[in-house]
Amino acid sequence: MTEIVRKMRCAVYTRKSTEEGLDMDYNSLDAQRDACVAYIASQKIEGWVAVDTAYDDGGFSGGNLNRPGLQRLLADIREGLVDVIVVYKIDRLSRSLADFAKLVELFDAQKVTFVSVTQSFNTTTSMGRLTLNILLSFAQFERELAGERVRDKIASSRKRGIWMGGMPPLGYDVVERKLVANPVEARLVRRIFESFIAIGSMTTLANQLRAEGVMTKSWKTLKEKDRQGKLIDKGYLYKLLKNPVVIGIAAYKGKHYPGEHEPIIDKAIWDQVQETLARKDVAKRAQINRPSRAPALLKGLIFASDGYAMTPGHSVKNGKRYRYYVNTASIKIGKDACELARVPAGDIDAKVVDQVRRILQAPEIIAQAVAEVQRLTPETDEQQAIQTLQSIEAVWDELFPAEQSKITHMLVDKVTVSPTGIKIDMKTTGMRDLVQSMLNDSEWKKAA
């Protein structure tokens, strides 16, 4: 009798880390594919047949699995369309031991065999797995070693004051991989430094520059991609005034080295600006580290109508502390640029708490939440769940601020404030989640 050989559908996967040479008529991916197809043909007697689909990744690193060709291959494996994966070398599939472990787990689950043309082994055998792990460990070691060499080269170049790429600072252009002063931008940078010394306020200076339409750095990458600037804000100003590159320094990991480029700011002006910034930083840290007497109930929940988040803040007048929610836009670009710069925290908190307590008192909402919990966990005691919810509202004023905040964050999705009012969006599953949380809390069970 003639033995029937089962057809084995073989998928060829190819990868190249860089795009260099991929535009050639016969490139590295073609060479890998031809070698794999030839190997599949040599196994014809075993029923091996190459599938028509191409799984190629040109210009993708093997350090992760986020590659379009590989993702198509994995999808087809899960669909049961592939029996054997063939690659030229194992590092074409992955250079990460952790990632490869995930792939092998998927291969085993789908009963898929993995074969390397130049490193003969079979992942269905224990010896094949051992060989694979050894080879892959060396591939990962090679990748990490290459990364260390790159980092060492960057560090060495920085110490010699060489520009190592990235977005050039305002005041300079990159010419043949070197920083060269841009006369127009250099004059602007000098004006910014001198204006800050005269004004002493980052917010005022940022507002003046924005009113003039002053933009951040616009530049073109090595791949000729345009990066357009935007209106200057306080954050960009702070980085510019703290960047030692303007006095001819190359900075790397907090250390300064003489740079190859020419300075565009005098050292005396630089020192004066740093002294002013240092005084402001000390005052700001003292304000931030001052202990808060009241918690920010809506931290992370409250937004201005212009879309910016609002952050807790406070001021002290005549010994009395006033809490606010401050529009982050006013911090970045100034109060005048905001429709609503800040709101009293007490008033907003009171309105939100009032809404929360009304919900906790609504019988129909409580009944709906308890019914939803019972649907998910049938063993839930209905009476106990209702008593638990009712007990929250009854003892609200006696709760610790942290407990009030936790309950508020479970029920409230978002608070939006505008010059005309406040909008409170509640979470659709908030009450259900609150019931489940409270029923799992032994202290609340006792209280109920």
C-alpha cells in the first residue's frame, strides 16, 4: 500500500533591521526567501509545500513583536493556516528571549513547527528546544551588546562636545552633523534672556512672546521630514533658559563638557538668569511641600471647558488658606489665555458632593445597582447590599476625606467647569462597582 503523506503548509518569514538596500532588485529579504523556499523544496518528500502569502518585514527591529509581517503570520497561525514556519536564522523571527518564549508557546498550542534553514533544529523535540534557547540567548546577548556599544559611543562623543542628533535648540541649526549658530534665532534667544532678567516673570514673558507670534524651533530631520514649531509657552521657555548649550556647553546625564559649537549667550547673562531661576525654584518647592489642610476631592476628575485639566492649588491671605482648582493652561501659557483660569475648590467640591449624596439617597438607583450586582454575583444578599448603600449617605460627614474621595471617584466620571456653570458626568457602572466594593469591605459590612 502507498503511504499517504500529509501536506505541511510552510510559511516563510523574512526580516531586515534597516531599510538600507531594500530598493534593490534583489535584496536581503529576497535572498532569505529563496534560501527558505529551496529548503522547503528539499523536504517535498515529507509533504512540505510553501504557501503563497509573503510575510516580510523590511526595516523592523527584532527586539519586539510589533511588526506587520509577523503579526499577519501570527494571525494566520491562530486561524490554522500554517503548519511550519521557516526562517533563514532564528534571530530573523526574534532577538528577545522573552518574546520568543511567547511565540513558542503559541506554536505549541497550534501544533506548529519552527525551522531555521542555517541552524538545523526542530522545536517539537526537547533537544531542539535546548538548542533554540542557547542560540536565542546568544542573539539577545548580541543585541544588548550592540546597544551598549551605541550608548558608549554617544557618551564618548558627548564628552568630546560632539552633537549627537535630535531636535536642535532654538538659536542653532545642524549643518553636517554639527551645531551652527542661526543669526536670526540667536538674536531672539539673546532677547529672551535679557527680557527675563528685566521682567523677572516667566508668565509675563511667555505672554509677550506669544502675542508677538514667536514660535519654537522649526527644523528638518536627516530624512528631510519637516518639524514645525508652535507658539512658545512657559515650559519651553524654562527649558531654553536652563539649556547650557547656548553658552557652548554639551550636557550629558547632568554633566557639562566643552562643546564644538560657538556660544550665543554671554556667561555673565547666563549666570544672572540661573540665579533668578534658582530663587524661583526654591520658592516653588516651598509652596509645593507645604502641608495641605484639605484634600483635593476632585483631583484627576475636574477639567475646564477648554479641555485642559485643572489641578489643585491654594493661596494664603491674612493667615487664611484658600483652595482652588487651577487651569493647567494658565500655568503653561498664562491666565490671559484661558477662558477660566481658576475656580474655588470649596464651591465645586460642595456641588459634586451634593450630587453624589442625592444619588446615594435615590431608591430607584439603589435598586437598579443592587439588581445588577445580583445578576453578576447571584449569592449577593439583596437586603445587606441595600443597607450598605444607605449607610454610606448616613455617615458621610463622619467619613475620612480619603474615604469620601474614594467614593466620589467611583461614582463620578468627569467634572467640567465653565464661566457659566458646572457639568457633572456620572459613571454608568459607578453604583454597581461601589456596591461590590463595599460588600467586600468588612468594615462597611459591620456598619451596615
